[in-house]
Amino acid sequence: MAITIVARLVFGWLCDRIGPRLACSGRLIVGSVPVMCIGLADSYETFRLFRLAIGVIGASFVITQYHTSVMFAPNVVGAANATPAGWGNLGGGVTKIAMPLIFAGVLMFSVSEAFGWRIAMVTPGAALLLVGIAYFFLIQDSPAGNCKDLRARGIMAPAADTKGKFLEAAQDHRVWALFVIYGACFGVELTINNIAAHGLRPLFPFAEGTSVR
């Protein structure tokens, strides 16, 4: 997950430069490659490299928040931002349920478990690829149109005007207040997710009926 810190900074900058449509569709299409190819990993090092690349997909949070912020009016933008953010977290839970089912389906074709999980990873990769293509053709950057067209018509400020804006935002104490709050909340969520993934018994021995004094 650490790679998402860098990826989110990069994709936030890309949203300002090329717009959320291209940033998101490009991330999904390119991100589908390591998801499908992780099945080719033949060592701990190659598996970690693929996993690192997959972590970049986590930058989707920044793009969706940016996109909904420019697509919806101020009187509903809060609800709009909350909707994709909530569905994104829900997707993590659905994945934990769906992937074992897909894996079980692959095993029905009499393949080994060692080979089955590799084939199963093609499914989410293909889904990312299809959604990325759909995002490119069916979505626009804002209600008024795409950033490239708006800049050509002089309606939107040139991309060069965003230079130095990151440092300007970093000097605002409110940004750092949100930074701490989000880090604390999301950090707890990731911790619980990891505990759930590895099982609760090592941390909660009383779950097996032992007494706790």
C-alpha cells in the first residue's frame, strides 16, 4: 500500500494536467497488465514487483474525488464524493468474497491450486481493462466537456498555470489537518483488513473458548 502514497501525488498532478478521464482510463488499462501478469511470478522478488505495480491502482481514490468534485454542483458535491469513496471500500470487501469463489470455479477444471490462483487473477485484470476502455469512451472530464477542448476554447486555464500549486497547498495548515485525520482513519482500516486476512485467532485467543484473565 505504501506505493499509493507516491501514486496518489502523481495522479493528483495528472488530473490537473490532463484531466481525470485520461488519468483514470490510463491507470485502469495499464494497471490491468500487472494484475493479469502476476500469475507469471516465479519468485518472491517477481511477485513483490507485480504487487508493487498493482498498488498504483490504489490511486483511484484521488481521481474519483477529483472527478466528482468537478462534475457536481456545490450543493450535492459532498454526497457525490461520499458515494464513490464508499463503493471503493466496499469493493475491497466484495473482492475478498468474490476471488475465492472465482478460484474455486477455476479448480473445477481439474487444475492444481498452485496453478489455479494464477488463472483466477486474469478475471480482475480483464475487468480493469474493460472498465478502463469504457471510462475513456463514455466519460468526460466535466459537464462542460474535456479539459483539452476547454483549454483550446480558452474556457479553462492552461495546464502550465498549475505549476507550483502543490507547494502552495502544502503551506495551508488545513491540508495537514486533513492529512493527519485521513492517515489515522485509513491506517486503522488497513490494520483491521490485514488482521482479517490473516485470521483473528493469534490476536484473540479467547475466540477458541479460552478464558481471559
